Amino acid sequence: MIIIPAIDIRGGRCVRLVQGDYARETVFGEDPLAMARHWVALGAQMLHVVDLDGAKDRRPVNDAVMRRIIAECGAPVQVAGGMHDLATVDAWVAAGAARVVIGTLAVEAPDIVAAAAAQHGERIALAVDARDGRVATRGWLETSDVSVDAFIRTMAARGVGHFIYTDISRDGTMAHPDFAHVQPIVDAVREATATPAGQPAPLIYSGGITSTDDIVEVARYELEGVISGRALYDGSIDLRDAQRALTGGAGAAS
């Protein structure tokens, strides 16, 4: 399992929100590209870069700096926010994004996402942003009537092979993950994608990752990766120490 630092961009700056609330913002850096280079220098194997303005406005807003991150940071980048049509998804793939994360569009126009998955395969991922068991959309500002399980099953059947689950209630809160809900999500993804036993589920978990112990515990569920944001920025998690813990080095949990 890999640890993926999150770089959320709003107004051209690197920020973190609490539970996706745009009114509860903390600025952690004025230069997202410098932040991307910082995490890569510490050993990040992938970055999760989100256009928060784009997610809210349903169009690319911070795409210029995001394109520079893709081109210059030195690690694969998955991008999210503002994926409002197939042309936008195609443009991000052409720009070199390792993975394009689609959320709202999959709820409102699943046929478009199926077309993207058919064209781009493993470079398409589904954002499963969960609030009270339902899928949130439009930058987490709205909650749909679509259940998380149904969303995963439906989109896997349409060809999506990678999933990014976020527990909105815990995102940015430093409250630790709700581990009781991790296994059912992993099981749903495994079943929907027919992932063979012994292989990591094609799932990245996000929300409430507060400590290295949290990361080690999530790794027990055998998934692809975990996204961390605020805890990395405020020093609650040291990226290098957390990576050593996952590989059984110094600081590893027993």
C-alpha cells in the first residue's frame, strides 16, 4: 500500500478544508508546485491533486498550476475536481495525468464515465465521496440519493476499475478513520471488480487519517493506497516514518 499526499488547491493556494466545508479553510502554502516537489522529495510515489474551485464551479479553474505539477513534480499525479464532461477528462489524460478522478459526472451522466473508462482504462477512477452512506456531489456541497454500494457496483459494471473512497464526516477533522466501515467498502469493491484473493483491492481510502498507526491499520485491509492531507501538513504524520512503518522498518506497529 502506498501513502498519497493530498494537494487541494483553491484560489491558486494549497489549502485543507474540514469536512469539505469551503468556509473552514486552512492555507498551508502559496505554491502548490513547491508543495508537490516537497512531498516527492520525501518519497511520495503518487500525489492526489484536487481543484477545489473546479469541483465547486464544475469546470477547470486551477488547471494551469495542476498541469505544471504533472509535468514537473517527478511523480505520478491523479487529478480531481471539475470533471464536467468527456472532453475535460480527455484533456487531463493528454496532459499526462496518471489517473483522472470522476465523481459528480458519474452520478449525473454515467454513460459518459463508461465511455471514458472504455477509452482510458486504468487511468479512470471513481470518487466515492460518502456522507451518511450516500454519495455527495458538486464539491461535496450536495448529497445524492445514490447509495455507496450501488454506486460502486453500477460503475464497476460500466468499466471503472479504480475507486477512491472518502468519508466526508472525518475528512480534515483529525478524528481517525471509522475502521468498522472500511472492510465493507473493501468487500464491495472486491466483489464489484472481481479482484482475485491475494491481490490488493483497487481502492484508495481517504478521510480521518491522523497518525502512522491509522495508516498501518488501513494497510491491513489490503488495498491500493491511502490519502493523507492535514495530518501530513501539520506534522502529525511524518511521511518517511509512515513509509518505513508500512515496510516493517523503524517505527512499524506491532
